Amino acid sequence: MDLLLALDPLLVWATFVRALGVGLVIALGGWWFSLTALAGSRGLTPQRTMLRIAWRNYGVRALWYHPSIFWINALPLPDAVADWLLTSACAGGVALGALLVVGGAPAVGLSTPVCIAAAWVLLASIDSGAAALMFPWDSLLLELTFLAAWLPPLHPLLTTETVAALGTALSSKEGVVGGVRSWASASLAAYDAGITALPTPLHAAMFQYLVVRVLIGFGKMKFLGSVWKVRAARASATLRVCATPACHA
């Protein structure tokens, strides 16, 4: 217990954000290989067909019932392009998770809060417009990502100075391996691995509440889609779809 109390809170929160980045790489990396098989044009539940039926039944309200960036696939695009958009979104999520591990890239506008928010949009889009995140770990990652998007940013490892130093190291007489090794040692020695500021007590309490919910067995609750009105609307849409001849074609 004394060892835990001695830990630097700034470093603990930074480690949490980096661990979240690893989780996003694993989760969205898995969807990268399976999303097309589930929701692609020839998948088990083609998301293009589902979104078009939702639009036919609800009109503009369908955007509220199924908020997703994949509504673009409801347009008359070639199947190959629609499937490519699904896999590209997952690949982008993997890249965002990798950026979290190194503290983001604020020089190009991708600080860690921006990376986390973009990853949450991708997860929410998969959940509402492609394939439902029905497993507990997927649901928890969706909610955890939303909460983490409001955390202060991390100190970036890849800054303009460190990238310039890497270019110099690669052109040194030590060779590529030796140059990268020297650059990594110097960069890590001068790197501040902590978060820039601590979250507010209320924000920290929201993470604690999530942990308590997991411990007492309410981990399957989702941030998105947990409102009973949305669930009722989706159930109604299913009944309407199955009442059409297309459902039995």
C-alpha cells in the first residue's frame, strides 16, 4: 500500500492513457479483420442494407437512432469502396491508439484528447452503424474512451525537436540501428512521461464509479444506446423491417 501511495499521480494517469491506447490497438485491430465479414456488403448483417432500411422507416430520425460516420455507405457507392471505408476506419483507430502510447502528435493537431475523442467516434460508429458492441469488454471500452477524452493531454514524445533529432541520428556514422538507439536513449532520458495536469475530482470520481460498476457486475451498461427510448425505437424498426417482403426475400 505504501508503494502505491508513493507513485506519482501524474505518471499513473499517463500510464492509464497509454494502456488505453494499447487496448484501442487490440480492439480496433480485431475489428479491422472481422468488420467486413460481419457488416460488409457480403457480410452476415450488411450495414448498408440496415442503414437504408432505417432511413426508409424513420427518415432524418434515423441519424439520431443510429449515429455513425458510416452513413456515407448508405449512398450508392460501389461495394468495394464501402468495404474499404469500413477497414480504413479500423486502421485509423489502430493508428490513433498507437499515437496515444507516444503521447499524441500535437504538432499536427493530434493531442491525446483529440486522438481519444476520434477513437470514441469510431467505436460509437461501429456500435450504432455497423456491428453492435455486444460483449462486455467492447461496451466498457466505449464508455471508458468517452470518459478519457476529457483528460488533460500527455506530454508528447514525438515533437518537432525529437523528429529532427531522429533525422540527424539516422544520418550519423553510427548507422541506422546505432543512430536510433542513441536517439531513443537521449529522448527517453529527457522525456516527461507524466500527464500535463491531474483530472478534476469529479472526473476522477466518474472513473471510480465505472470501476465499482464492473466489480458489482454492471459492466455491460453502455454509454451509447442505454436509453430505453432508443432501444424501443430500434425494436420497433426491427418489427417494421420484418413486416416487409424484403425481410423474407
